[in-house]
Amino acid sequence: MTLLGTAEGPSCYSRLVNDWICGDYVADRRQEIVDATVQHLGITVVSVLVGLAIAFPLALLARRLPRLESTVLAVTTGIYTVPSLALFPLLVPFTGLTATTVVIGLALYALTILVRSLLEGLRAVPDEVRESATGLGYGRGGLLLKVELPLALPVVMAGLRVATVSTVALTTVGSLVAYGGLGNLIKDGVLTNFRAELFTASVLCIVLAVLLDAVLVVVQRVLTPWTRGARA
């Protein structure tokens, strides 16, 4: 942390003052904060999308072969219990000290929520709806894409929201390999007792989580207009 001061007195983020809330810090380190926020957002979004891409076929496999469901759920839950302090170093020999290491780790953590929400969403589709769609000539693929998935969206989106907010928090752990977005600032703030840096980065993490959750709510309402009518 840099010792700064002016003729009027020390800066609010100097070692002499070290305030939690400091506008000078935000103004002076704006680019650093913006870069960390953009990196945090990018890693979070890519991780969730990769996790969703992996979870979707796993959920379909578990539904198609019920005897494998417990295995799929056990494996995805087991991965979630692996501490990030252990998982990221295990990935480093294969992916190096890169953002890819963080994305893979976070995508694996998201599986436990996404696989379950996909399974529960598909199960929530009434059997009579499937039978009616089959009677109308829908094949297996058409039934899934045009009937089951749209009806499963409310449950799936609820799981996606939880996974996204969780990933925003977990992204900070990427600071272990120098790709933690705002987590890099949080880590530095803790190590140097830099209160303004620690507080600002923590608040921005919360803001990111709230904004992404709000975006997903809007997306859900756009994709499921019939649910608005049902609530009304």
C-alpha cells in the first residue's frame, strides 16, 4: 500500500489513516478496479456456461439411465466438497497458472447445483404433457427441446441463479493462481491491511452477484412469459 498525502493532510488510504471507505482510492486506482471487475465478471460467466454445458448431458444421461443417477449426483457432489485450496493446485500441472485453471475448477463446482436443477426441472414436467406431445408427433429430440425444456425452465433458472451467485463468490479464490478478479484485490487488502482496497473489492463482489441475479431474473421472465400470466 502506497503512503500518500497532501499538503492538507494524509490521504484516506495512507498508512496513517487507512479508512475503510475512501473515495480517493477509487479515483486513483480506477483502472485497476475496473480491470479486476471485468476479469471477475468474465471468469464467472464463462465458468457458469461451461458448467451448464457439462451439466446438461450429465442430467440427460442420469434421466435416461436411472441406475446411473445416484453415481452422477454423488460424483458432482463429491467434487463440490473438494477444497479449492486443493483443487486448483491439482489442475495447475495440466492448465498452468492461467484463467483456464480457475474456469475449470469453478465449472466443476457449479455441477452439483446445475445437474440437480436440470433433473428436477425435467421431472416437474407432467407425464400427460409428454404423452400429448408424443401423440402430436413429437420425437424424442423435439419433445425435449420444444416441450420439456421450456416447461423445466423455471426450476432450471432457479438453479442457475444459485450457481451464478455462488460462482461470483468462489471466483475470488482464483487469486491462488493470480486470476481471481476482485479476489486479487481482496487478497492484497488482507495481506497488507489495506482497508479501502479490501472493502471496495468486497462490495463490488456483492454488487456483481446482485446484478447477475437480476439479469437472470429478467431472462427467465422473457423466456417464460406464461409464468407471468399464472402469477397474475
